[in-house]
Amino acid sequence: MDFEKKPSGYDDYLSDYQIVLHDACCGEPIAWGFRIIRYLGEELYRNIDKKIITHCIDHGEWVLITKLLTREEAEKKYGKKKDDIFGPKGGWISVTFGEKEFCSKYLKPLKEDQDQML
């Protein structure tokens, strides 16, 4: 998939490719894609490629996420992965790469990875 290319038929509805989401803990970019700049309607919304994530970022503003920061990319960019932090009931809270702590659900380990950590 070409992450920077607008999905076919959506040119009039999407912004240019850009950073669309920053991590709430460290402020680093974690998602890239397109802002939805015009109402899509039900048919266009239903026809979005299933590999694309729709996400509400703020007060009803929606984006199409075509590229997420992976754990591997975070480790290369920010430094060695430290421990994942889990709450008292086992829920995932955050992960640190180098000196950057990320709390975005998009950097949460996969379920099978969590089972191995506990």
C-alpha cells in the first residue's frame, strides 16, 4: 500500500498526506494519513479500504490513518525498548523507547506478546 496516496475516489474529501496523530504522553508523531475535510457520506465511509483506520482526533474531526508508528520503528528512532507498564489489574498503560514514553493504544503490544510478558 502506498501510504501517501489518497484512496481512489476520495480526492475531494481528504487533505494532503500529513501527520494526523501525536502520542498524548511524549508528543511524538505516531500516525500519518489524511484529515477528512468534507463529509464523506455513508457510502464512501463504508467503502474505505479495511487496512485504513478511521479515528476521531478532536471534537468530531476525523482522520484516515494509513501509516502507524510500529514498535520496531520506535526502537530505531528513539532507542532501545524498556519495559511495558501494566496497571494493577493487568491493563496496558505505556511503553518507553529510549527516553520517550508512549501511551497510545496503537503501540500496545499484541495479545500474544502480552501473555508472554506476564
